[in-house]
Amino acid sequence: MKQAIVARRDLGMGEGKLAAQVAHASLSAYEDTGRRSRKKWKGSGQKKVVLGADSESQLFELADKADTEGIPYAVIRDAGHTELEPGTVTALAVGPASDDLVDRVTGDLPLY
């Protein structure tokens, strides 16, 4: 079990902003995951990987793949209080789900 969080590199987010967006994505996808999978993931150490994407369109393509695979996911839009314009898509979380399912969606992406 793992969760992949994909953050946009093209936005130039500061380290704190990036950390906040990754956290928002992780929690949002977790909340949409079934109770049994949440419990299994928590019991196995809550494995996460943070990956990079180059555009908003790439995040939506990945979200479509996750949806097709039946994997919980969450697309994050920034509120616009600090660095970014309101509604800017910043990150996507895929899973938690089995490693092989998550890899079907995000396996070709580089580490952030």
C-alpha cells in the first residue's frame, strides 16, 4: 500500500507552500478511501512518495487514469491566500492503494 502525491514543478512554489499542498492532497485522498484500505495503509506505515509533474493538464490526465483504475484520488486547488492565484491546481494525490495500482498511474513520473 502506498500513496503518490504529484506536485506541479512549473509553479515555482516555495518549500512551505509545496509542503502544505502535498499535505492537503494526501489528507483529501485519504478521506475518500474506504475504511478497510485506510486501516491497512495506516498499519503498514503510511508509505508516500512525492513526484513531480510539469503542468495542470498532466495532473488531470493522471486523475483520469486514477479514476479509470478505481483508485481514490484528490485534485488540489489553492485558495490564493499567499503565493498563487485562487483556484490554481497545485497537486494530485493517488491512493492509498496497492503499490501496483498506484504505479499504473504514476509509475513513470520522476521524484519531486
